[in-house]
Amino acid sequence: MTELEANNYLKDYQTEIFAKNINGTPSYAAVVLHPEIPFEYAIEIGYKNSTITSLIDRLKYLLVNENTNQIIIDEIKSISKEEKQFNTEKGDFNDKEYYNDFDSKIINELGQMTLKSIGFSEKISIEIINKNIYIKEAGEVNKLCKNNNNPSVYAQKYLEGGIGISHYKSFEFGGTLGGIFKMHNSNDNYAITNAHVFHKGDCNDNNSAIVHPAKGDVGEEKIIGNIFWMIDEGKLDAGIIRLNTNMEVKKFTRCGKIELKTPIKASIGMTVKKCGKTTEYSEGEIKSVNATIAFMDGLRGKQVFYTNQIMTTCMADSGDSGSLLVSKSNHVVGLIFAKTTNNTATFANHFHEIFNPSLNLKKCQPKISFKKFINFKDNNND
């Protein structure tokens, strides 16, 4: 499949892919480069059920193993001879070409029957056999919001990307201040993170204070600002803090290898890095720019979906929520918010979607317009 065909497939069959069956519900489905065919694309579906992935791996082995094919051919020949059915419309059973075609058909049909018997729809079963869909063990997808009460994370005098923050009432949830930036038509400084890092917060003046360090980390907590904007649905889990005017900005991030330059769009194969509260500096590779993830949201008490997400190799852990995903050349491409529980993948919002002017704005969503990221050199400059 081309990338466009794979994107359309994921869009058209998303409901069928995420339909609950005896294997449970997939954790994610993503358009990725085909693992076997150069320059082609496929759909990777992550399941938290390790049994199903091992079964499919064994099935794939049977589908391509020549010895297995020969066993099936020999059985067919034996049965045919007993029934004295030596000839067919296509040719004699001694015709090698006939065996190859016939056993492939039989094996594919057996494969589809097996997949359907373990809960996959006919359409998905066919695409697995045709290698347009790959099943991968992934565990569940969780947001990286749980505060790990890290005694090695200390309060810092200055504000910069990668430091720990939390809502002033929350002892359970904390995250990362991704970066500090300016918006058009405002002299204030703003910080980006995830909406779920705010946890119990909202945009009411009496319930919007954000503190550094995060609850449970080391040092005296100080209110650094208030919730200005937040959205947690569809394609985004993003939040913006309006920083207090007395807060001094230092570096772009506390990780010396990361600056924050003009945002660009993510692409598959891009080398990326991040600076987080918990795991600090880490690198990874973008595997998909169109992933749909599903998980049970304990706060809402229901399953929720996020579409059109960036998927990378695993490069974050609890407390890293809100870290900015940055290219090798330091251009911002995404906002990290979730990972798989077996540490195979990390997920991020596309950064350009946060400032998309076509967003359906609701409460706590005033119009926003990104201007530039800042450090101490241009703090308070327009």
C-alpha cells in the first residue's frame, strides 16, 4: 500500500479495527513503513494480549514455511489417491505448479479461518494474511501523568523546559513543562504541557494555579502561573499556562542538547529527542505520523480515542507528560502525552495541531497564536 492508501484504510476501517472481540480492544493502530517490502506502508495494530500476538507469529511461520506446505501437499496427494481423484480441471497432481498454487490457496484459507476463529473480522483476517496488517504486542496505552514522587528532581530557581510541574492541589498527578513561548498580541510568557497534567484544575481563577516543583519532588513549591487554555479530546491533550510576570526564564530546556526552534511537521523516520522531568534527555525515531490510540480513561470512566497521533520508539515514562518532541536540528514537532505499558512506543500530539485556527473552541479555549519559543536572551522581548 502507498502511504495515502494506508491512511485511507485506517480511516475507513477504524471502527472495525477497534471493535471489541475475544482478544479485547487494540491499544493502537498506526500507519507505518512496511517491515518487509521497501517503500510500501502497512497498518500496525498493537494488542495488549501477548497470546494473540504469539499465535499470529506461529501462523505466519506456517504460511511461509516450505516444509509445512509440502506436508499439506503430501496429505492432499494421499487423500486424492485413495479417492482415485488423480486429475483436476487445472492438471494432474504430479504438476508441481499446481501444488504450489493449490497449497497457497488452502493455507491462506486455513489462515483466515484461524484468525476469524480467534475474533478477527473477515476483512481484517484477509489483510493480515495479505500482510497489509501486522499485529504487535504492545500492552495498554497509558498517559504519563502519574507523579512518581522523584526525590532526585529538585526545584529550580529559573523556569525552563523539562522541569516538573503539577496542579497545586494534586499529589497524584504531575508532569513536565515542555517549553516557554510567546504569542502574538501579548507581552506575557506562556508554557506548554498536557491538559491531563492539570488534573483537577480548570480555568476558574480559584482553581487554576500551577506549581513548580511538582508535588512530591524536592524543594519549596511556588506558584509559577495559572491555567490559560486546555483541550483534551480528539487529536489533542494540550494545556497552556500563563506564567506570572515575576518568573525568570533561563534556557530553552534544562537538557543542554535541546534548544527549541520554529515548529515543523513530523515525518516517518525522523530522529527525535525530548527533555522530560523523569527521564530527562532521550532520543528516538518516529515510526508513524498517523496513529489512533485507545485506552480506558479512569477520570472519565470510559474508553477514549485520540486520532492522528505521532508514534515513536519508547522514549518517555511517568512524569514526562508535556515534554516537547524535537527534531535532530531542534525544531519542535510534537507534544508527548502517552506510552505503551510494555515500553514499545511513545505517543505525541502534532504540535501544529495545537495552534490550528480551525479548532472548535470551547470553555478554557481562547484563541491562541504561537509566535516563538524563548530563553533568557529574548525574555520579555516582543
